[in-house]
Amino acid sequence: MLISFNTACKNKISKWRYLNEEEIGLLDAIVEQIIPTDDFPGGKWANVSNFIDKQLDTYYRKHQLAYREGLAAFEKTVIQMKGKKFEELPFAEQTSLLEKMEAEEFSGNYWKDHSPANFFDMVRQHSLQGYYGSPGHGGNREYISYRMLGLDYPNVIGQNRYNDLSWRKYNPKSPENGK
Amino acid sequence: MANKHVNAVVIGAGAGGGVVAKELATGGLTVVLFERGRWHTFDEHGDDELTSQRTFPLKCGYGPDNERNWRMAPDGKDGWKKVFPNEWSYGNNAACVGSGTVSYGAMAWRFQPEDFHLKTKYGAVPGSTLDDWPVSYYELEPYYEKAEYELGVAGDPTNDPYVPPRKNPYPMPGFSFNSEGIILEKAAKRLGLHPFPIPMLRNSVPYHGRPACIRMRTCVGFACPVGAKAGTQNTVIPVALKTGNCELRINSMVSEIIIDDKGRAKGIKYFDPDNKLREQTSDLVVVSASASETARLLLNSKSKLFPNGAGNNNGWIGRNIQDHAYTGAYGLFEEKVYDDVGPGACIALNDFNHRFADIIGGGVLCNEFIRMPYQFTSIRPSGSRMWGKDHKDFQKQYFKRHIAVHGPVQEMPVFDKKVEVDPLVKDFWGIPVARISGLRHDNDIKVAHFLADKAEKWLKEAGATRTWQAVPGKVSTPSQHQAGTCRMGNDPKTSVTNRFGQLHEIDNIFIADGSLHVNNGGYNPALTILALGYWVGGHITENWKATKMK
């Protein structure tokens, strides 16, 4: 037991299930565009990428390749167009790139099985699921979307059926919740 | 070891099958009730929107599973594609003990008397197989009542001038309106309409040992945590089991009805929970597996005398599948209209059914069940940006400031709108899968526009600052309201069963589910399916006493 534990530490086993650290970095930037931070935190803080990664290892295994190839194609496209990685671009520039992707105004060099627009719509839908679905699936950290919508929970007095709740009040300025 | 012979096999423990099993078991017949799913509880699923039976991107919590069940659907390019239960084009209902009645919204509508003789009222409709039912509303009325009293319905028709005639009041008082309902009630009255509370298979007061409703937000699409919602799983099925005459066999997938050389059913084949093929012989078989799966099972039961499926020598099984062309409108408000009082849907108008000369049929209009946060992300006026700041602003601004009004348009039956079995594709057990195709009749779209206009006017009168309509197209994936694939009729050439749900061609096979519907009403069909369960089950039990179906 001890040996395998040590080996695990040395090999830096990823906290992610299917995606790798770089893919998560890019995905974080995309989900933050889909649900941006305002007076309530956005997709990144809410662990939407974690939701997607978790589903890719369970319910969404069928989408694994679409993510691997789509994220790679997206990254190459952006570097070709802007000379920089997507996550390094200013927020507004990221937004306009995603608008182009949604409108199929991307060059097709890197896109094989999935059109840019289809890929974007898949990530968009999965991001919304992650932000608004039950925290049990890995996103919607601390029921942030429910708080944003003003939905009380537990939803019936005396029937606390929500899981994974930490009742800290969200404070966008606290270092823990930093962007 | 071989299974012991029983009097009746009932296939599918949903609305129809649950009632029939209870009628037969209490009538003294020995019964095995087959269910491909299993028991479910609220605690197993909680209030998780992503695996509910309403929005199900991850899975359909109340079955069936994606691992063993799939269908074929048109791919839009003259071919077929494989679809899974949690995709819209599959057309799922549910698969568990109680089936759709575990997680439904539990509206308890009786069809209108006119719905049982549409052809007489409106004449033949070109392009439709529209016909009269072989049973009238007035014959079915006592069976509607039996369903209302045995399962428990709360309703108050005092303010509904168009309520189908009823001998006795509802067993429970109607539900109060939530804040949407209060706003809509005032607006409807100003328009000269007649709003009233939706009758519900849900306890407004304690009833038959089950408590009153606790007004959950997560009601439709979910099991009830306290059992206030009546399904067959917490009413008639326990009664059937208590007789000692009925055995419920869950996780058991029926693959075929065995037809002997004389052309009668002698039992069924099924895959047991260990996926072993077994037989269960019986004197009679009742199929209540939903309009799509009932048709699939009959079509898959081929024999010498019935090479095209059991009872299908006239080729009508699987034809005329219907659903409801849901139509309506959304309205945005300046003030909060949301009070978190579930299930949301509470107020109805019966004003738009059979009362307009140029409109065939019609449908009831109701406010919609609570739209959960993820579901709400797709509710936008056309042209809206579905992500980014626009998305988030809209969520925050309008989640509690919008109302949805919609209704089920009564569809015209179309012969080429159909369930078939795929010639090549098989499911996990090796059983040929269903494939469903065909387009809606033009009349459905016409009525949908008519009703959506009424819904939008209602919302405007209620003070909506912005409204838009949501009208369906001709593509249809019959799901929770699926009906019509084994319709009853007096003419064996143009129907599948007689007026008691007995196959014209095989006298010891009965149907008891939405498949029997000649047309599907302008209402949610659950109470009619339950009533037909009592009608068919009662007929079988009476005849059993006299003839033993021999």
C-alpha cells in the first residue's frame, strides 16, 4: 500500500479523469465565456470543467474524442489566427472568437469530424448543465446557480435532500474565490 | 425450473398494466405482472434535474437505461440512426414499476364526450384515419370515476362550464393556485374565459393512507418523496400483490408472445434478471407496454398463422401513432411571478376544445410545470444569444419573471405515422428494436397556431411585457403521451382490437394502454389509460367467471 502511494505521489497523478491539465486550462477559459463572472461567479469558479471531465469518464464517454479533437483544433485555429493561446487573449477578444466559431466563420484546416459550430454548441450545452445541474455531478459549486436565481434550498422545510453543501457565503473578494 | 402456469400474464407495470393486474388479481385470476424496469424511490434520485424524466441529458432516471435499450429514428436523410432513451428522438416514456405514473405531472383529465366520436362530429378528415371510438364517453364514465376514486384525484370543476359530465364529485377538493395561477385567473376572467384548477392525481388532503401534497418544486419528472402523487406503484399494484394472486416480476424483458398452431396465445418468452430466456405459460396475455413497445412486442411475435406479428394480418398494428403537438407561448413580466409553490401547473382553460367551427379538436391550455434552472436555459425568444452575458442576464432577470402557457393539441391519426420493427438492429437481448417515423397531419399545426394565439393573448392580458409563441412543426417523436398503435374499433379491417381491447384476430390477447386510443384527446392521457385499464380488466374478469376464456 505504502509503496503504491509513494509512486502515485511521484508520478503526479492528475486530478482529472479524462482531460489533461492543458485541455482543462483551455476549457476553463471557454466555460468562463459561456457563463461569465459578474456579481456572481462564472463557469470556471463553479467547476464546470470538472463537471465536463467527470461526465467524459461516465455518461459522456461517447463525447471523449469530440473533446480531444475539438479542443486541439480550436487551440490550433486560435494560434493560427491570433498567434496566441486562447486563454492568453483579452476577454473581449475571446468572446468575438467564440462568436466566429458559433457562426462557422473558422477556417476548416484543423476540423475533421466535427464542425466548429457543432463543437461549440456541445460545449455550450454541457457548460450550462454543469452550472445549473446538481453539484453531485461535479459542477454548480455550492449551488451557486441556485443562489443566483434566488431558489431556496432545501426545497422543502425539514427535507434537506441537497448534497455536497458547504454553507459558506460566496465572497468574490476572498482569495479562495479568486478568479 | 419451469414457471408455474397462470391464468394471465400482464406485460408492463405502468398505468394500464397496473390497473389490469389489480382487476384480475382481485377478480380471482392468478397473474404474473412483468416489468422490464424495477422499483424506484425519490431517495434514489433526489431532485437532480439532469437525470430526471423531464430533462435528461445524463440519463432517464426512471428508465429505461441506455446500455440495453435503443431504437432507430429517421436521420433526416432518408436513412435511420440509432437513438438512446435520453435523446429526444427516441421518444421515451419510462420503464419502472408504475412507469410514467411515478414521475409524471399527474394531470387527471377525462377526454370530452366529443373526443369519442370525432368523425361523426367533424366528418372524415383527408389524410387521416380518423374514426369514432367503439365506446362512448358515457360508457367509460364509471371507469373514469373508478380511476379517480381508487388512485385519488383532486379537482374542482365548479368554474368549468365545459367539464365532461360526471355523476359524482372528485374525491378530493381541488388545489389552490400558485402566484402564476392567481395572475392568470384574473386575466382569463377579464377575457371572458373560464379558468379552473387542473384536476390532479395528487392528494390535496390525506387520502387512502397517503399524505397530502407538499408542493415540491421538483414534481414533474421526479418521484414524490412523500407519496402524495398517485401512480399505480403506490395504489393498485400493492393491492394486486396483497391478494396473493399476483406476482410482480421486475427486471424481466418480455421478448415474444408464443402463438400456438391454432392461432391462440399460450404464454410469453422473457429474459429474466440474469438475462436467461425463459417461458411463462398462461391462459391469456394482456399487453400494456406503451404504444411503441406494445406494437413492437406484437410485431416481434411471429408465427405460422401470423407471419407479420400477432394479430397483425390486417397490417394495422403500429400504425397511427400519436402524441400531442404541444403548443403555447411564453411571457416575460416586470414583477416576480414565481413563488416556488410546486408543481407549478395549476390553472386550466377548457374554452378551446370543440367550440370553433373551423377548428377540428383543439386542446386544453394550462400554465406549465416549474421550469428548472437548466431547462430554463433553452427558453428564449428566437434570435437570443444562448451564452455569455446575454444568457446570464436573462437567467437572472427572468427566471422568476416568466410564465409559460401551453396545451396538448389533439393530433389527427395518420396511417403512415408508425412503429415498425427494424429488420436488422437488435437490442441488448437480441430483440429487434422499434423504429418510429412519420409526420404530423397539417391540421395539428393549424390547431397549434390557433391555441398558441390564445395562450399569447392570455399572457398579454396578464401583463406580460414581452411574449412569443412556441409552435411545433410536423416532425414528432411520440414519447410520454404516445398512443394509437393498436386502436380499438368495430371494423376488424381498420382496427386492431374490439371495444374491450381484445385482439380481433387472437381472442386471448388483450391490450390495455394508450395503444387503444382511436385519437388522443386534447388532454394528458393518463386518466383515460387508467380508465381503459378498468374497462378492459373488468371485461376480462367478468368473462373469466363465465367462460374461463376457453
